[in-house]
Amino acid sequence: MKWSGLYRSSPVPEAGSEQHLQQWHERARQAVKGIIKFLVPRHVLQEVRQYRKFKRFERAQYLKIRVLDGLGLWNRKRPKVPSGARSFLFVCFGNIMRSPMCEALMRHELIRSPQVQVTVTSAGLNATPGKQAHPWGIAAAQQFGVSLEGHRARLLNAEMVNQADVIFAMDYQNQVELFCRYPSAREKVFMLSAYAGPDYHSVEIRDPFYGNQEETTRCYRILQTCVYNLVSSLTSPMPQYHPDLMPSAPGGSQQG
């Protein structure tokens, strides 16, 4: 009786009815998606998803960077910052995980290099002002001898950009948004991954917001290496890569 009642409550749509056509279109759509996933390489699908996340006026800039990068014509890392740089700004999406950790790590590192007189700050391109650091970030930061408990997110603005000598981006989304919103500051923008050492091949430093606690710790280990090498480069003309801080590059690209 129960089974017959179930069938009576869920009648099969009549052929040619609007409901039947909707179901047919949905099955066809799912079948096409399955075929695309099977035939198209995963990294291509990732690129398409990444492209769609950009605003319309940002998409052309993203395509330009990725095409030139693929052809080897884009100086994507530019590891050497201007020798006279005295103001450093770390930027990420929300200023609750990556960029505040860089700020805290660099302040900590500068204590051991008092001869380097620079200012350091961080901000988020899409930050919610006053938001606390992510709990994963707060927990992971303790393992590296710094604290994010008192951090509050700051939204990037034109004044911060104008005051900075160097602006470090973490990924392509940061880079594209900086180029599009502050075109006059293009020459100030650098990819932080350039300081991750010769064994780190990815251009981006993945956002651990989409991972977990373990991913956050892995990300922070990469950031620690970058900051150490950055401060070392300010005191020495040659790159100084800390042997105990060499990170392994995570596979694939990432969103923001």
C-alpha cells in the first residue's frame, strides 16, 4: 500500500507536457555537463570557473595575464622590489588569513633586523572592515610565533595604495583587481610567490579559506618563507633562501 501511494503521489508527466519537457531538458543538461567533464581537462574547467568569477570589466585583464603567462611573455613574479622601498602593503581577498599573517610575520622578522627601517601593513580588496581573523588563521599563527587575535580587517583604499611603495598580491584575482581598480599603481604590484624560493613553481599562494586547518598551516609555512626571504633581500643584494623554510608548491590554481 505504501509503495502504491508513493507512485500515486508522484505521477509520471505526460509526454509533450511542460513538466515533461523541463525534465528532459534537465537530463540533457546534466548529460552534456558529464560529457564536458569527461572530455575537457580539469585545469581548463578550473580556468573557466575562475574567469567567470571576475566582473565583466576585469575579465579582459585576466585573460591577458593568463595568455601572456602561458606564452612565457609575462614577467609574472618580478622578484626584486625597488631598493628604496620603505612602505610595504600585503593584499589578499578579505584580510582575515593571508595578508594579516604576512604583516605579523614581517613585523616579527624585522625585530631581528633593526637596520631595516620600513613600514608594514595589510588590507583586503573585498574586506569587511573590523572583521576578526579567521579561527584557522589564529590557531595556525601560534605555531609560527605570532598572534592574529587582535587583528581586525581593513578594506583597501586609494590612500593605502598611494602611500605604499610596494604592494604584494597573493593570487591572480588580487592582481587583476589591483590593476583594474588602481591602474596608476601597476608598477607597485608584485606577486609574493616570487620570494617562496626556487622550488616553488606556482604563481599563486592559494587561499586557505577554501581548505581546512591543515591547508592554512601549509599556506602559512609558504608565507613564512616568503617573508623571511623578502626581509633577507632588503639586507643583502643576493637572495637568501632559508634552508629550513623551503615550501612545496601546491598543485593547481585557486580562487581568490
